[in-house]
Amino acid sequence: MSMAELSNPQLIEEMRWQLREIEARKAENVKALAGLAASGGVTEVTSPDEAVTVTVGPGGVIGEVRLTDKAMSVGAGALGAVITATIHRALTGDPAPRPKRPAPAEVEHDEPADTVFDL
């Protein structure tokens, strides 16, 4: 029997049943999320520039992508690349790339022997 063939009381009862099913699934989801949070199975990774933060749960399920105001100041292509790289790092556990270290400044030294043997 299709929904169109049901009487009003039957339709109301069908809707009540569907609502109970939705509430039951909602309760299961809340319980599952609480279990994930308690188990520590959630990984949070932030991009090196701190513009993007991604939260990933067990099984690689992306829970959240947060953007800072800094993220909104770059172009769409660059932002997409940062989001994708951050998600990849969260899923694979790769560490954040280290910023390049500036070249050491040239410092004037005394004679090498003086530098080593200064007293």
C-alpha cells in the first residue's frame, strides 16, 4: 500500500513511526560521536600557516574544516591547496612541513685561531 492510499489516521501513524526512527538514529549518532570523542580517535591537524584546521575521525571521516580570517585573504586556488594538503596530512599522519630556515647571517669573525682560543 502506498502513502497515497493510506487514510489520514494511517498517514499520521506512519509519520509518527518515521519520527521515532529518526529520533532513534539521532540518539545512536550522538552516542557514537560521544564514544569517538572519549576514545581519542579524533585527529586535529592545522596547516603550517594556521589558516586551516581539519578534524578527522576513525576511518578517515572528515568531521570539520575550520578556516581563519587569514584563510579568506588568499585566492581560491591557494586556499583549496592548503585545505587539501591539511586533509592529506590528517589522513596520513604526515607531520607539518617545517618552514624554511633563513640562511645564517654573515658575521665578521676575528682570525679563526683567535675565535677558537679566545680567553
